[in-house]
Amino acid sequence: MATATLTAPPAPAGRVGLLAGLQHTATLTWRNLVQIKHNPMELMDLSVQPVMFLLLFTYVFGGQMSGSTHAYLQFALAGIMVQNGLFATLTTAVGLNSDIQKGVFDRLRSLPIARSAPLAGRVAADLGKQVWSMALMLGLGLALGFRPAGVAGVLGAMALMVVFALAMSWMMVLVGMVAENAEKVQMLGFVVMFPLTFSSSAFVSVSSMPGWLQAWVKINPVTSLVDAMRALLDGGPVQGPVVHTLLWAAAIAVVFFPLALRAYQRRS
């Protein structure tokens, strides 16, 4: 008598497992990093601009702001690192928008890879580039006379910057998805980043600002980030600023990650 053989139903077409998805993301992250070899200017943007900002702020504004360039470098390095890190998230938005305009995502979508891998790979690669940029700024700062409180504080500051930059990246991904072209991405990005970074404690003491502006600066998430970075690098009360920064990062990610993902799914 014939017996029926039970077989598991086939997996839905196009379904990619978690491990495979992570492997695809790692591959595309490496792809984005390897492109630097063929386009060195991509890394130059993350090398020359931080160095230029650090030198200009230290030697042009240092004497006026703090009485000496060394004192201002000790105060402002954390703020310059934050400014550079947040503006660097614009490259994620521009890169994604450019890939979509050029049809790169259409070609990737035809491959048997996780649909989220191109997006996750771009974000991960750009965060890796930020680590290089931060290391470069810290190295130059040390050469100019900056003295950190300790190695643990330096590593903690870099890790905190990466976490916050990751949260802000989702806001920039949303900008990259809704803007029509790279020029509009940059315009919208600057409209967001300039008020956040310059109306904060990054470059001057909050007490030197008008009272009405201080009210905004004190609740500005960038102020929390700068204060936390400064405490980690220079020494000082760490717990409060770091906790506030992590809460802000979580709130930004909760709001913008689903919006960015939905816009990405519509565009790709």
C-alpha cells in the first residue's frame, strides 16, 4: 500500500534569512568602502574638511573666544567633532539618492539579496568612514596640544558619536529618499544641520548667548551630545549628558527609522 510522504511547503520566493541578510549587508558595506580606492576624493572629503575646520576654528577664533588657541582647542574639539560627524551623515543621503537616480538599486534588486542590504550597507560604510574622520581629528588635536582625560574617555566619546550619528542617519535617509536630486538633498540637509550644530554648546559657552536663545540651546539634542563628548574627552560629570544623549538618539531613531524605511521601500 502506498504511503503518503509529507514534505514541508517551499519557502516563499524572495525570502532571505537573517544570517544571509547580514552577510549581504557586510558584502555591500565592503563594496562601498572599496570604492574609495577608485574614488579617493570620497575619503578626501572626510579628511580635508575636518582638518580644515579644526585648524580654522582653533587659530582664527581661539584667541578671541578663550584667550588662547590651546584653551579653545581643549574646549572646542568635542564640538568640532560633533559638527563634522553630523554633517557627514549628509553623505549617506546624497549617496543613496545618487544610487537610486543612477539605477544602482535597480540592479541590486535583481540579485537574490535582502532588500534592506543596500540601505544597511550604505549606512554601515558611512559610519565606518566617520570613525576614520574622528580618529584623524583626534590625532591632529593631540599634535596641536589637546590632552584627553584618558583612553577610555576617548573610546567612549567615539562610540557615543557613532550611536548618535546612526540615529541621525535615518533622518538623512528620509531626506535622501524624498528629495528629487542630490542638490536638493544637500539643501534640505543643510537647513536641518546648520541650526542644530551652530545653535548649541559646540563652539561657545551657552551662558554667553541671549536668554531667549539659551532656552532652545539647552534642549537642543546636539548640546547634550557635545556636553557628553566634552565630559568624556576632558573629564567631568558624564552620566547625565550621556544618558540624555542616548535618550535623544533613541527618540530620533524611533521617529525617523520607520519613516525612512517606508520611503526607501517606495523608492527602491
